[in-house]
Amino acid sequence: MIVVNQDITELKQNEKMIRQALEKEQELGELKSRFVSMASHEFRTPLASILALTETLRIYRLRLPDEQIEQKLGKIKEQVGHLKDVMDDVLQLAQLQARRTEFNPTQFNLDNLCQTILDEFQSQADVTHQLFYTCNDALREVELDKKLMRQLINNLISNAIKYSSSDKTIGVNLTYSDNAFVLTVHDEGIGIPAADLNHLFEPFHRAVNVGTISGTGLGLVIAKESVELHGGTITVESQVGVGTTFTVRIPTVTRGVKNHANNSGD
């Protein structure tokens, strides 16, 4: 009888490294593909609009009344602003993932911030949704990064509006318990297909049912990075044709928590 022993530990480790490298390469390939898809739409569409408006002004500027000229210049400015927002999202995501974003927790009233953001949305002419806000505990002073929190809340409400018809209700609820606050944003919109839920927080990923609704696929990724920077979590529940609920839970220090209900419908 001849017995041969061979240590294959190193071989197994090499196989594991190769497999991980291949998976990483595949992920990068998919990320590149999603970025190209996003860029081709989010850049090409406004650039085409800017080009058409510029040509119109170049050819007909002497025949157009001042009011129409100002209107077209305003549209150009609007499209440039959209391109700037896309680039800002890309740069901010890179900074958040590299942890180069300045994290500056300060004390502020979270309840007031939520109401202010909702008022800003309600004042926009193109927002005709019914926005309903509740705050079961009036949070006075919390210690968070106000800039990141404003962007987070704004992003979740903006998505709820974007993917809901104008006659639907959007609910925003803020509660505080166990040294953490919980923010939920619920809509009655198109919902997210089950196959997309696992990829929802991946850069440039967009659900298959968004159709022609514009978007970069970065807003939720930035939201998740912001929440995790605060040591919190963000989860989602959704059903196609029924609606979507995002839940954010962040541990925080509060001062002056007053136990009473505060409900306001906008």
C-alpha cells in the first residue's frame, strides 16, 4: 500500500483569489454597463435639448420677442442644472464611498427640518400629490449631519413623488424610541419588482419598470451611504402596482424630547 499526502491549502487559496478576481471583474463590467446606459440618457437628452434651443436662438433671435428668448434661455439653464445635478451625484457618491465627505454632526430640530422640506415640495407648481406628515414624538434637538439628513429626506420624498401619479398620497412618519429615530416614507406608486429589490442600492441600477422616468440610479446609493455614515440602516418594502415604503433607522442623541403627537397634512 502506497499513501501519498499533498498539502493543497495554497492551491485552494489561489483558486479562491482567482474566483474573487473574476467576480470583481464581472461586477465592474456590469457597473460600467449601467453607467454607460445612465449617461447615454441623462446626458444625451439635455444636451440635445440645449443644442436645439441654441440653434433656434441663433437662427431666429432677431425675429423672436424678448419673452420667448427669455423662455428658451430659461430652458437652457434648466437643462444645464440637470447636468450639474447628475455630476454632483456622481462626485458625492465617490466621496462618500471613499469616506472623504466631511461629516459634521450638529444639534438641530429634525421635526422642523422634515416640515420645511415638505413645505418646499408642496410649494412647487408641478407637485400636486397630497403630502401627509406625522411626528409621534416632537423631536427637538438631535445630533446629526444636517446637510446629509436634508439630502436624505429630500431624496426619499422626491422619489416617492416621481414614481407616483399626481392624485396619490405620500406619507412621511417620524418617531423616536430606544435612543434612535425611525423615518418612513410611503408612496402608492408603481412599486419595485422583486427582482430589482436586491440591487436597489447598487450604483446606476434602475428598476425595469421605470420606463422613461428620468434618474441616475444614484440617489438611493447616496442615501444608503449617508445613513451608514450615521451608523444607521435603511430598508425597503415594495409591491408592484401597490407602492413602496422606505424605513430609515438612525441611533442618535436627543435633547428635549417632548412626548406628544404632532400631525399635519399638507
